[in-house]
Amino acid sequence: ASDLRKKGQHQAAAAVMNALDANGQGGGGGGGQGGEEGPLSARTLQMLGAENGELPPELQKCDPKLIEQVCNDVIDAGGAISWDDIAGLQTAKDLIREIVVWPMLNPTIFTGPRAPPKGLLLFGPPGTGKTLIGKAVASNISAAFFSISASSLTSKWIGEGEKMVRTLFAVAGVMQPSVIFIDEIDSLMSARKSDGEHEASRRLKTEMLVQMEGCDPSSTSRRVLLIGTTNRPEELDEAARRRMPKQLYIPLPCGEARRQMVLRQLGPGCSVEAQLSGEDLAKVVAKTDGYSGSDMRNLIQEACQGPVREAVVAAGGERVAQLRGEDLRPVRLRDFQAASKAQRASVTPAEIERYEQYNERHGAKY
Ligand code: ADP
């Protein structure tokens, strides 16, 4: 019953956010201006289930300006992501479902030796779907998704990083079930920085470790899962690694995953028409060996521009406003061939070798 209530609360919070955004009052910045009635906006109070204006005890000591920022800037209000939106990575998806999604859906049976890990570390090259996985976990358990990049704690919230971390985890606890997704966690938790690092960043790191320690995805009253990501797993501090005991390698997409990525954008029923035979598709797949998911996205976007450029040149640049969808020819193999000159693989084989070696030693086996 409590889950249903929470789910309802999140849905209500999303509805309020949408309604306020539609009136041009919500979103972005926050900055502590708040609603007319107090330091926190009506939207934030509703998200926290505190419409009567009385904050839950764990938030009463937090700076309202930071609470407002967490609710405006850190919670990701984007649409739900399903496992099917993520191409490939089948074994990683299966493992994540088993080790964190099931326990968060039903904490009562995942206790003792069945308890989920406190945190999950996703490592691998950039642009391979780590953020998508974090969002899919949150969507699956109807959890609030808090997303922050570790480097922003030192750059965006200069001097307030420590308080921000405390506020973030406190808000996540109140809005549980929650997923806290920390991108580039190595930039904060690097073992290398320990000599001569600033007092402020040392304190920030300590606060983060303390808060991570308090995460418990199987708690019945405060289900918070931490997901960290890194492109440099070998630089992570040992204490941080202990708090994210499951380390999962998220590799580059395999050929079949790359094929799916193309078909999802250009297959039957898609808004952009393409003419790609099975053989053409196989050539695109072969040509993109070593591409990341985001390289594939950029490549497809670039290929789709081919017919547009041609039509604009044929019509005369100034007539672009009169062009209609029907005036564009389908996307063909040659558009991909041209696009692959502009969009090459962004990850080098040497980097992949480095991830694979790390995975051999530390990665969760699945
Ligand atoms: P990461 O967090 O690993 O750096 P993201 O999850 O942010 O990467 O992916 C960036 C973009 O690349 C996504 O928004 C999506 O368009 C595309 N992408 C990456 N990996 C995949 C995948 N496995 N399936 C579908 N799209 C992907």
C-alpha cells in the first residue's frame, strides 16, 4: 500500500511539474525564489509530499535553496525508459534486473544473503548506455531519478558541494524509492588526488562516502540505490569501490545491437523513410565496428541529413521553407558511407583493451 502511495506521489509530482511548466512557472534554476508562500515553491513542496508547508524532519536542517535546486535541477523529469529502448547489453540488463530491480520491487524477500548491493558501478567507454540503464532501473521501480555529474559538485556548486550532497541524499530518502545516479564518479573519488588535494574536496569526498554508506536499496522505509559511472575505473578510490561492490562492464554495442539502433530509427513505421536492403544494413553494421551507441546515434543523424541537403540544393537554398517530407528521397547506403567520414569511432582499441583488462580483474562475472 505504501508503494502504491509513493507511486501515486511521484505521478502527482510529475503532473504538477508538467502543469507548472506549461504555465511557464516551473523548471530550471529554482534559485531559492520559491513560491509566494515561503522559501520553497509549491511544486517542490508537492514533490516532497509536504503540501501543508511542513518539511519532513530529515529536510528541516537543509538549506531551502539547495532543496529547491535538487528538486529543479537534479531530479530528471524526462520520460520513462524501458529495457527495450536499450539495444544489446542483454546479459548486463538481465543481471541488473536480478540484483537490484527485483529486490527494490520486493525488499521483504531479498534480505540477508539475498540483499542487493548498496551500489552499482557501471564502467566502460562513454556513450554506451550507462545513463539509459540508470533511467531504466528507475522507471522499472517507479523511482525518482536523481542525476548529477560528480564534477558539477566542484564546479557548479562551488563551496556548497558538501551541503549539496547531504541535501541530495536527504531528498532522495524522502522521495524513496529513489535512484541516485552519479556520473563520472571517479572525478570525485579518485585515488590519485589524495596527495595535496584541497581541504574542501577532501571534505566533499568524505561526505559522499558517508552518504553512500547510508544507501540501502532493500530498506523498507528508505529505498535508495546508488549508481555510479566511470570511464576510468582503475582510478577509483578503494573506499568508493567498496560502496559499489558490483562493478559491471558496459561495453561497446555488438553488431546486432548496432543493427537494432539503425532499424529503430529507420525501420518500417519510422518517421524518416529509408531504403536499405539486408545487404546494405550488413555493410553499415560492418563499417561501424568499434562505434559506441552515441557514435551510432550521431552517424544516423548525419546520414539522415543527406537527402535534406540534396533537396535543399535542388530547390535552391531560399526555398527551404517550402520543402515537404515527400520531397525528400529515402536515406540510402551512400548516405551512411558519406556520414561515416564525418562520424568516426570515438573510442580507441587501446582504451577498449584497458577496460577489458580491468573487467577481467574486477568486473562482475555474468
Ligand atoms: P553513457 O551514460 O554510457 O555515457 P548514454 O546512456 O548517455 O551513455 O548514451 C548516450 C546516447 O547514446 C543515448 O541517449 C542514446 O541515444 C545512445 N545510446 C548509447 N547506448 C545505447 C544503447 N545501448 N541503446 C540505444 N541507444 C544507445
